[in-house]
Amino acid sequence: MAGLNKKSGNAGERLGEGSTGFSKNGFILAAIGSSVGLGNMWKFPYITGENGGAAFFLLFIICLVVVGLPILLAEMTIGRGGRGNASSSLFNLTNKKHWKWFGLISIITAFLIMSYYSVVAGWTLHYMIQSFAGALSDTSMDYAATFLGFAGGYMPIFWSAVVMVITGYVIAKGVSGGIEKFNKVLIPGFLILLLIMMVRALTLPGALEGAEFFLKPDFSKLNEESVLIALGHSFFSLSLGMGCMLTYGSYVQKDQSLGKATLAIGAGDLLYAFIAGLVIFPTVFAYGMEPSSGVGLAFIALPAAFAQMPLGFLFGGIFFLLLAIAALTSAVSILEVPVAYAMEQWKWSRKKTAIIMAGLAFLLGVPSALSVEGADGPLSNLLVFGKTIFDLFDFSTSYILMPVGGLIITLFTGYAWKRAGEEAGLTGGIYKTWMFLLRYVCPLLIILIFLYSIGVLKF
């Protein structure tokens, strides 16, 4: 790939055999694939339901513009400027070793997330197969007991392994030959299937009540806590703070506009979240389900709704196929972070590194697969700091390590690296606004998110 400097290691090995890095459209699709994960299809609907529907969605858009997009641009700019992994890029731009160590936090975060994210991604594959096979179509079924029975067994380990094999295979094929091709097929397909599901949901009897709940703002239900939740989700939904966008940015050509790419990625993230809302809310309202039923919305409430729907096995299968696609495209970007680091650090081949990292992340994820809260799993009663292993990994990465990683990015770009605007292609008022947000607004808001998440800041 043109532009890779000597500090980035062997270009051919880092990108994959025959790879030239991302094409312009390929990069945007891959970045959208990274951001459009389970956060859009699973977490966003239920936190929106808990916070008043459309009013929260509007708040989320504001937070995305103020916090998410500036940090997204910063991550990609560091990656392209440094031409290394999430650690070496920071060192390459400053020649100061302490930034290299700070960058390691993102790599560790991504590796830990991958270990338990593969478990949840595995759930989506299992439910997809079960739904298409008609095994979830019995309206008398106790869907909560069904989910907890599955999550408490050993099958999640198998499905986690399947996720790791798929993810490792895609990464082993290289940047343009694997990651880009994978996303070029799945992301457009994802949109087509999502639109099909939206049409089906909006034509259900009583669906308009759900659409109104989602589209009609009720600002009386917003409070200080809603603002922090929206801020946190704007941060998490773009895969920030764990090195994904920084690593992808290191594979971007120099003539690509990072500003335009940032807007395209943000628009894609919003579009998929918006359409997902028009799938979820009409469906749950049509069948009398609770729109704020927490994480059980995807694996308990919606399967019960699909069971009552004509051709529910088909539409339920498509829904979980959508979840699986969202999970896999994100998983590829997450695992690529430690893979890029190991390749550069130890000069391993891409194939060898993908196999080793996927294998290690899988082994680390086994305890999470066996420790889901509420399920009668072998490790579900083992508590560490009052949390199951699964919840401990989720909490420590999502609420501690990712905000710390995001804070490092804002401080590095805002204060330590003096040529960020030149690399990003920003000048004048736009550059000054970006710097103001990164130096003052984003760090303050990230700290507030962090304090709220760990329970220090309460309302």
C-alpha cells in the first residue's frame, strides 16, 4: 500500500498477500461494518425504549455529532498518519515511548472484548438456525426459559468457536482480499434484509403505534441520565476507544478524504439504527411486547413476537441473520486490532497471527460462555467483584477501558500531535471547532460517562 512508512513493518505481511489496502468505498463499508454491530440491532432499540423513543434518538444524534464523530475522525487520522497498529501509530507520530504504552490499552481492550463478543455473536447464529428450522415457532414456549437453558449449557462454546473460525478466516485473507470483500458483500446485503424486515414490521396490525412511539418525540421522559446514556452509546456505537478505527485508518490511501469518510460512516451508523428502530418497535407493539425489556428484547421478546407472526420462522430467521451479520462485521474489526499489533511486533505472517489470536480469544471467552447471569451454567455462580465473568469482562471493557482509550485519543490529537489538522485535511473554522471539541468538550464528557458508568455520578 502506498504511503506505508518504514516504521509500520513489512507492508506485504501486514496487509496480506497481494493486498493493497482499502479502496475508498471499501474502507467506508468496512468502517460502517465495524460500527453497525450488535449495538445498533440489540442495545440501541432497548435503551431507546427505556428513554422515551424518538426524543432519545434526537438526543443520540446530537451526541454523535458532538462526541462520536470528532473522536472517529481523530482515530482514523492517527492511523493514517502513523501507519502502524493502535500502539505504534502513536509512537510513530511523536517518537515518545509513553504514547506507545498508552496505545496498548486499546489493543488489550479489543482482545478482551473479542473474547466475550464472540459468545453473543454465537447466540445470534444459534437463534438464526433455530428460527429458520421452526424450532422457535411454538407460541406456548417459555422463551425466557429457552434462552437461559441454551445460555447455561455448553453449546454457546461451539457457536463461539464458529464465530472465531469465520472471523479468523476473513482476517487471514488480508485487508482488501478479506476484510474489504467480506464487508462489500455483507453490508449491502444487510441493508436489503433490514429494509425487507422494516416493510414487514410496518405492515403488521397495530404496528403504527410502535412507529409513533419511535418517531414522535416525548421530551418529558428525558433526564440527565438519558443524556449520559446517549453520550455513552454515541461513543460505543462507532467502535471508538478500542483501536478498530485507528487500525482501519492505517490501511487508508492518502488521497481519501477522512472528513467525508467520517460523515459517511456516521450517516451509515444512524441509518442502520433508524431502520432497526422501525423493525423493532412496530413488531413489539403489534404483539403487545414491552419495548423497554432490556437485553431480553432480542432473544426473548422478539422470538415470542415472531412466533405469532405469519411466516414467523422466516422473518425471525432473517432478523437473527441480521444480528449475525452485524456481529460478524464488528468482530472482524475488533480482532484485526490485536492481529495488526502481533504481526508488527513479532513479524508473524497474517495467516499465522489470525489463527493464534482467534484461538487465544476463543479460549479466553470460554469462561464467559459458561457464566451468563441468570442461566444455570457451570460458572454462573462464580462472582468476581460481585459480577459473573461475562459481566465483569463486559463492564471492565465497555465502561472503563473504552472510555480511557477514547480519552487517550482526544488528548493525543488535541495536545500531543501538532499535525493532526494537516493529516485530516481540515483548516480554518472547521479545524478550530474540531480541536476545541477534542481538547475540552470530548474529554469532559468522556470523564462524565466514565463516572456515571462506574456509579460515582448518580441522579
